[in-house]
Amino acid sequence: MYRKFLSFKVGLVLTAISAGAMLTGLLSYAPAFTAEHLYVFSLLISSVAVVGYGLIVRARRLSFENPVKSE
């Protein structure tokens, strides 16, 4: 149970941080970026978001496979 909970929370935090960084980066620093910088920035942030979402999906899948039995 703790492992699933931790996986879900870490995934949620990673996804939220990457969304905030993408929004802040694009709104604040986009005029100063060249096309190469923007590509690398968006690729890095998107990969963090995908990892976070993958952890969320993993936690949900594990919770469906191993339901907690009440006593």
C-alpha cells in the first residue's frame, strides 16, 4: 500500500512541476529562446511529465491488481 501511495504522489508532483515549469518557461522566457533552446526545453519538461504520468498509471494498475482485503 505504501509503495503505491508513494508512486502516485511522486508522479503527481512530477507532473505538476513539469506543467508549471512549461507554463512559466513559455510565458516568461519564450521571446529570449531560439528554436533549438525551445526544442530542448520542451523535450526535457515533456519527458518529466511522461515519467510522472507513468508513475500515476503504475500506481493505479497495482491497486487494481492487489486490492486491499478488509478483515
